[in-house]
Amino acid sequence: MARKIHIFDTTLRDGEQSPGFSMSLGQKLKVGHALAEMKVDILEAGFPAASPGDFDAVRAIATEIEGPIITALCRTIPRDIEFADRALEPATRSRIHTFIATSPIHRRDKLNMSCDEVLRHAVNAVNMATEICDDVEFSAEDGIRTEREFLAEILQAAIEAGAGTVNIPDTVGYATPSEVYDLFRWLIKTVPGIENVRVSTHCHDDLGLAVANSLAAVEGGATQIECALNGIGERAGNCALEEVVMALRTRADRFDCETGIDTRRFAAGSHLLAAVTGNFVPRNKAIVGENAFAHEAGIHQHGMLASSETYEIMKPEDVGVQHSQLILGKHSGRHAVVDRARVMGYQLEEDQLDDIMIRFKDLADRKKRVFDSDLEAIITGSQTHTNGPWSLNWLSVVSRVNGESEPMASLTLAHQDGTTSTHTGEGDGPVDAIVHALEQVTGTRIKVLSLAMRSISLGEDAQGEASLRATVDGVEYSGHGLSTDIVASCAEALLEIVNRAIRYSTEIKQSNAA
Ligand code: KIV
Ligand code: ZN
């Protein structure tokens, strides 16, 4: 029988803690639901002792998300373990994940501890965690660069103290596949009691080897893979969930392993995460990139027409990518939209549908043909979009190339309270001018950190999508905009950021007043 590999997702912890990928509580919940629908076995929701925001997010996920075991990270410090325990309290099934660095470099330069001290911290933490939670994971941070004998000793001690999972991370993405394979084989042969616990791998991608190393760990005997959607994570990222799962599945002949993941959710989950964090997935990214199932070269197209097996090792529909291009038009109704969305891997809830139908009809009026990618962008936009208080009524932008006039943006915004407001801004370019016009709305300082734009689907009337990150008075937000006019999509993304900032400061004022 195929060996079951447990998928431990750390998108919302290792992924979220990396620069440019931070998420608000609401955004974490949306991504958390998508991961639960994907059927990840364990969902790492955050690091509760790191900040009150992290604590609240873990608690909200533990309250709301059903299905996976919810876990939270903590150092081997009693205060951290207490925070993790309190944050996880509402979860139906929870796990405390405690870690300490074990490698000589970390012991000497970061912890200033001897091997004995590190070992004592690990054992005390696992002891404490097992008293309050019946599922405990111990991670030997930088395990890959740790002396084998000490690594084996500390894993044995953690197992004897009650850890049900031991994780050996390649924290700095230094290992090669054959090294990882050897190490896991050796640990599994050497550490007493290891056969009774789950053995986990957690690989970073600094040398682009995270997926290969995770697969090597599985071949060496690992039964849990820690990974993140779109491969997000510290520095170059973590092992990409969708890649490692599809490798295990596509090459089941070699690995003889299975996961419980619903792979048809990959495309939708990946797009949601990209929109929420304001980071597009590269076109050539394996499994979920736009080109992953595209065939441009004539010789490839010829082969594909004869048989898709000539150039495709996976079926696009197995990862939620649809081949059908033409779909709906302005006469299509709710049923057609819901049906098409379902085929594309989206279960639309009644309360989302009104908003999606308004956006769909509006687009269908402006655009002759609505493609799958258009519908997907509408759905993702509506999942990430939050309401008001301002919406864009009118926009006029002047650009300049070698001319006299200054780039300028005039816009009229409508407020939820029924008023409208018109503002004009100048700037170095049209986007800068929109920023200056919007700054007048909030009376704040907006600083754009990153901006990415792309076209969705084909043709002259193709939609444009903008994804951006910006700070408003030093607080970082992400925004997403969609329009048949690419500059307007930027304005929409910026307006979303402004709206988030306004709502955030209103919430702060209300909680201070309470
Ligand atoms: O990379 C790492 O070592 C980690 C641990 C905390 C699991 O993220
Ligand atoms: Zn990590």
C-alpha cells in the first residue's frame, strides 16, 4: 500500500513572515479557508508570541477553520508555549510546534549555548507542551548543518519527552538531495523510538533545491513535508506545496506515496494568494504559472494535437487549470456563472454571488467575450476586495512623453454616505499623480513599495490587473485592481489600499474608545 505523506502547510507562518507577503487577519482567514479546502493535513497559522496581530490571527484561524490540525510555532521558551496554547485553544485539533536551533553556528553565534543547554531547553519545552497539548512537534532548526550525533541525541530526547513529530529543517537551503536522503536514512536507522513518530522535512529554496530535497527526504523515510503555497517563505522561500504534491502524484511509480490533497484547488488557491499578497506568480512557475500548460512552439502544438501525452505529464484539470477558452457573454445568468466557476474549482457562496454578478455583467457589457481567466480574475478580485468607504466614479489621467504638461490625475470618488469628492494630483508619472490625488482623500502619506500589472486573457478589450503593495503612514497594505483600462486597475488597487487604511484607523479609534 502507498505510504501516506502528511502535508504540513506553512504559508501563513513561514510564508507570511517573509518581506512583501504579510497579510491582514481577514486575508489570512481567506487563504486559510482555501488551504483547508485543499485538504492540507496540518495548517501552521502563525507564531502567537511574535506579536498581538499574530496571536489574534492564530486564534481566529483556530476558531473558524475546520478540517486540518491547526498548529502554532513557539520557541522553547515557556512564555512562547503559553501564547501558542492560548491562541490554539478554540481549535478542534491542535498541535504545538516548538523549535530551537541545534547547529554549531547557531549555538555559538545566536544562542550562545552549549549542546547540553540546547538539549535541556528542547526537553523542557516538549515536556511543557505535552502537558497542555497531546500533539507536539519538535524542530531542530538548522538541523541539516548540525553534527549528526548531536542531532540524533536531541531528536531522541524530544521523542522520549513526548514529541509526536520531529522535524529536521534545512533552514538555510544549503543541502543537496543526496545528502538529505542519506541523513534521513541514517536518522531513521539510528534514533531509538523514531519509528513511532512522524519524521518531517522543511526545506528552504536558497539553491533552488527545496522541492528536490523534500522529495529526497521522503525517499529517505520522511512522512511529513512542510511546504507553502506558491513556495513562499523566508528569503528564496519554502518547498512549494503544489510542486511537491504533484511530483509525488505524477511519479507515484517512483515514490509509491500518496497525499490527501485535492490538487484541483491549486490554481484557485495560488491565484488567491497572489492577489491577496500583491505578488503575481511568474509565468513559467511549475504547476500554477500561466505557461505551465501553454504550448506555443509549432512542433509542440502539432504533438499536442496528436496526443496531449506528447508534451504534458499532468492533466491541467487535475490542478484546476481549464483548457476551455471561450465561456460566457452578457446574456449568461447566475447558473451559468456558478457552473463555470465550479468547473474551475471555485465554490461560490450565495453572499459572494451578488457582487460577482455585478462585476460580471459590468464586464460583459464592455467586453465581447468573457474568458475563464476573466471570470477567475473577477472571483479572485471579489474574494480579496473589501468594501469601501470610497469607490471610484470617474478617472482622467494625463501622461507625458517629452511634452510640456505635467502628468496629472483627476478622480471623483463616491463615499458610502452618499457624498462625492473630486481630487486632482500631479506627479512624476500617471500612477504618482493618482497617488497624490488619493493622498488628499486620506490626508495621509502613501508610499508605493511595489507595483505589478498584467493583462488577463486576449484581445483589444482584455482586462488589466494591478497588484500593489504600499504603506499608508508607515503601515503596509496590499491592493488588487481589475479593469479593462490598465491605469484604472492601478487606481482601483490604490483605492483598495486607501480604504483598508481608513478602515484600520477607524477600528483603532473604536477600540481605543471602548
Ligand atoms: O526554517 C526553519 O528552520 C523553520 C523552523 C522554525 C521550522 O522555519
Ligand atoms: Zn523555515
